[in-house]
Amino acid sequence: MKTVVLLLASNIFMTYAWYGHLKNMQHKPLVLAVLVSWGVAFFEYVLQVPANRIGYQTFSLG
């Protein structure tokens, strides 16, 4: 269950990192939009990596 929650939260961060900045940073310089996007993506990775490590031990592909 912890894996699913972490992956859902991770997905929310990644969705914002890739699409949210398009709406909110439309009139900002590209460099700033890229930095904000990578900053948000960092938190996505902070959630995704532990979720994958936990899930690898718990779930199987089949």
C-alpha cells in the first residue's frame, strides 16, 4: 500500500513538473521554467525511488 501511495504522489509531482509550468510560467523566461520544472521533478524522484525499492520487494510483474 505504501508503494501505491508513493507512486501516486510521485505522479502528481511529475504531471505538474511537465505540464503545470506551461500554464503558470507562460510569460517567464524559458530558463526559469526549466529550473522550476527540474526543481519539482526532484521531489518526484524523492518519492519514486523509495516506492520502486519497496515495490520491487513486494510486487511481481505477473
